[in-house]
Amino acid sequence: MGILKIFKKGKKEINEDAIDNSRFGEFDDGIVGEVEHGGPVSDDDEDDEVFEPGQCSFVMGILDVKPVPDTTNLAVSGNIKGSVVVNTIISAINFGDDEKQAVMTTVTGIQVEEQMKDHATDCNVTLILEDARELDIGVGTVLYTRDMGEDSIHDAYVGALGDAYVRERSLKLTVEEIQGLSLTDCAEIWRLNAWYMGHAGKDEDDEVKEDRRKRLDKLIAAMCDKIIKADEIYYVHDKKTGEAHLFSQTIDKGDGSFICTPPNILIVTKAYRRHYRKVYGSDKLELAVVRNGDDKKGIGNFLAGNFYINGACGAAINVVQTSIAAGMLVKKPDHKGIPVTNIPVTNPDLVRWMLLIGQMDAPKDDKDDTALIFKLYYRFMGIEMTKAKLIIPMKHEGDADENGKAAHDNDFNPAIATMKGKGERDAVIMYTDWRRLRSEYGKEWDGMIHTIGGLIGKFDCAVNPTRFPAAGAYITGKMYENMVDMVKQEKNS
């Protein structure tokens, strides 16, 4: 019985033999992959099958690859599920590759416990693959017969990565091996390592854990490079805000207070795009693509905008457990030595909470969990709103020469952007950053920096009014007073 099956059955005591013999082949992620998973079959549900000559139906994730001397063949080892028969033509696929394509090869030999066999069923085997040296076959490649579904193939792929790189080698990978891994491979290895350290590996010595952590850091650094240099990546897009969806959890500290986990965007690797299109295909969310372009700057610019304009704290890769901090992917802009007037206006600490609120559905009542989260987000937004320096669109009216200077100062009057407000007051239009201002106003409009506090006595303030109303905020005088009170309470506490 594998370690995950023992864990699922609620066993609290796991003997050493069970841990040593556990395989990731029984690991069920239930999340990633091309199709949704039903999970591993329990021992009670498995029927003993009698092997019939000529029957060949199996799937196997490769754990080790060695060339056969003086031939073009490969010897590959792994844990086979099903039955394999010698001289059978089979398929091989690298499930984590962006443009995965199956190739064909023939099993010319089967070795079980150092003995050559005509067939093998549900055991650890070494298969000889004919003329396979020219094929892209390595650790994690899955061998299978055509009757196997994507679910089984994906499970074999995940199991092989976990068994080979996490359990057996404790993340000991050479530079060449890391370079050969796809972004999906790296993300899966990271996720599997996190699972392993919470289960079978939780009793490892501190020194072993520290070595594993250092190796994981190298893997994550390589992932960052692969993301920035990828031809394209996918992300979860929020239809209400028009921006990348922010993923955050609200946690009850148990003392009457709550905290929010740092909000991240979710990047999806190209290999898993079909699955996530199904998961996030709704009236609220969708999967969107970011292409790097010929200059290879598209992905970096996309991430920088989400981190340093929209306030995302990092990016998760395929699942929230594999999150990379913003600064590891794209360095924060360095404005040292630049005059204050030349520094671009951004308010990521404010936009973060505006977007999180904009993503939400309206709470049904005060007892709804959504109401609690909304109040928490609103408090953070209010505190940041009182500190924010925002841009008011401004255009000079009157005659001007070719250099933009007024022919007569009396004919050159500035006009600021306003809109009809709520009630009797007009509202001044304000933006948190130039990107949003330019999405609504042309280059004939300039900008004036101002705080809400300096205007709210005479005007309401409409912050970030765009074609996505959920991403903006309308601030009245009373609302601003409440926000100022929040700041006072925060200082006092």
C-alpha cells in the first residue's frame, strides 16, 4: 500500500517500510492535467487480472534511461501499470512539453529482476526500446498503449517525476538536467516536493531538509528564467476588472482578527492550457494568453504591470502552492537618483485592494463570509486611499504654438476631467497610474498630481473610471471621513 493510500485511510502510524516503498505513482493531484482526475483506485476495488498471451495494455512513467551498448536502443526502467508484451509497438510522450507529440517505438525486450521475460504485469521493469536513442525520451516520459486515456498518462507522468526527482534523488539535479526540464516539469516537481515534505519526508533530518531547500531554490530560479524566456504563457483573467485575477485567502487567526495571504496572479503553463480553459471558462473568469514577441519582452512587461502597478505580490504556477515572489521574476523599478517629478505615478498598494473588491460578488447579508472579506479588503483600501497621490486628467484650452506654449497666457486655461457625480456634487476623475489614464484619454491630455483629501471638501472623486466599472471606486465625502478614521484606528492599535 502506498503512502498516499495510507494517509487517505486515516492511518496515523506509518512504519518505515511503508515510507520506503511508497511511490508517487499513486499520487493523485486532482487539480492539474489535461483532464480532471477521479483519483487512485483503492486496494479493495482492484480485481486480480489473469494475463492472456498477446494482451498488451499498460502505462509507465520512466524513472531511468540508459543506452544499450553497441546499439541505437534504450533501456528504460519504471513501474508498469497493466501488462506489456515483447515485440509490441507502443507510444511515448513527454506530457509536460508545450508542443507534446507522441512518438512510436517497439518493445524488443523485457527484464524483471534481472531475468528476461516475454511479458510483465504490474511490477518494476526494464524495457528495451528499439532505435529509441534518436527519440526525445527521458525521465518523466510516459510509455503507453493506445487504449490508455489522458488521465492515466498524466498520473504516470506525475508519478515518475515524484519518484525519480523528489523521493529517490531529493531534488539532486544537474544543471543540464534542469535545463532539459520544461516549465511544467519544474512546477510539478516543486508541487510534489511540497506534498512529500508534508507527508513521507516530514521526519527527514534538518540537514537533509536544508539541502533539499537549497536545491529547490535552484529549481525555482531556473523556473523564473524559463517563464521570462517562454514564447507564451497563460493566465487567469478576470472579466469584471479587465485585469489578471488576484488569488488570496482570508485566514482566521483565532483571536477575533483575520489576515489575508499576499494576492498572486495565476500563471498556467502552455502544456496545461486545455485543462485550465475548462476550469476557468465561466462568465467571470477566462484563460488568456501572453505572447513574448520577437523582442522577448512581452511576458516581463506583463508581469511588471501586474506586480508594480496592480499590486500582485507574486505569481503562482499552475497551483497556488507553487508561488514565486514578484522580485524573483521581475525586479522592482529602481528610481534612485531620479527627480521626484520624473518618477512615474503608481499606487500598487491601493490598486491591489480595489481589484480584490472588484472581483467579488456583492455580499448577500452581513452574516455571509463574503461580507467579512469585503470589510477586510475595504479597510485596507480605505487606509491606502488616504495616502495615494493620484493623477487628474488635465487639458490646456486655448491657442498654443507648435511647442505647446500659449500665445497669450490669458487664452490658455487648464481644464480638468470631471463627471456627473452622485447627488448634487460633481466628481473629479482621478487615476492611480498613467496606464489607466491613457486607456481613456489621448495624448492631448496631461495630468495633475493630487490627493483625494485636497479635493473631497468640494468634489466627490471617481478613481479609475474605465470600461470596467468594477475595477474603480467612487469616493464621497462621508466615505473619505470613514477612511480617515480607519487610519487613526490603525495608528492607535
